[in-house]
Amino acid sequence: MSQTDQTVSASQKDQITSGNHVRRNEDIALDLLKFVASTTNILRTTSPSTGFTAPATQKPEDQVTLLLDLYSRCLSTIQGE
């Protein structure tokens, strides 16, 4: 390999750094989402039991919408917006 092949230009370093930064924020936001969802029992499902059971409070579509909204809030918090 020649030295020019091993050299990374400044613009390439910026692209690599910014790409990692965006991915890192997404990972942190996902971890924050998991933490918030688990500690607040957002998606807690009732276990099947004999006898009377209350109807589900949320449809699966509503749960997905809730998680996507929570993820976008987590991501904007991490990004400082």
C-alpha cells in the first residue's frame, strides 16, 4: 500500500466522525427508550389467567405509535434539541 492509500483526507475524517456521531446518538436514544419503557412499564402486558380478564387497554398499533413517539423524544433530548 502506498502512503496516499493510507492517508485519509480531512473531509473524509469529518464524514467518518459525523457518521459515528449520528449513529452514537441513535444508540443512546434507543438505550434511553429501553430504560424508560422498562422502568415505567409502558408495554406491560397482562398474563393470561383463568376467570375474568380486563380488555387490553392499548391496541398494538397504539403501542407502536407510543414507542416511536418516545424514541423521537429520546433522540431529540440526546441531540440537545
